[in-house]
Amino acid sequence: MSITITDPGLLAQLAQSSGVVELKDPNGRALGTFTPEPFGKPPPGYTPPISEEEIERRRQLYQNGKPLAEILKRLQSGPSE
């Protein structure tokens, strides 16, 4: 079953949670739990296809990137001549 939450205050509270949240009714009775989806984290048990050393090596290669704001500004200005 799926429930859509439309209360902005409740949505904000759930979005700020960093772990399991117990949901209760007004009488304090436990209804269940909410577990936020991990953002940017692999699922438990995932092993990357490359080593940590290779990940770090690649990270070091791309440290001279441009800020997103600069890229968007350039794209919005149109083609350069």
C-alpha cells in the first residue's frame, strides 16, 4: 500500500530525518516506522566494480571542474563565436 503525504509540515519533518522515525497517532499509539531512502548511497552489500584506490585516482583527475552556476551561465548565453 502507498500513502501520499500532502501536509507540508510533516513532509519537512520527514525530509530532515536522518534515520528511522516512529509514526504515532494523536493518542501515542505506534502506527509504524518511516525509513528515509538513502540519497547517494549504494544499497547494503553493494561492492563497486573498481577499487577505492581507482575511485580516488579518478577523483583527483577531475578537481579542476567549473562550478555549475558558471556552466549554466555559459549555456544560457548561447553559442560562442
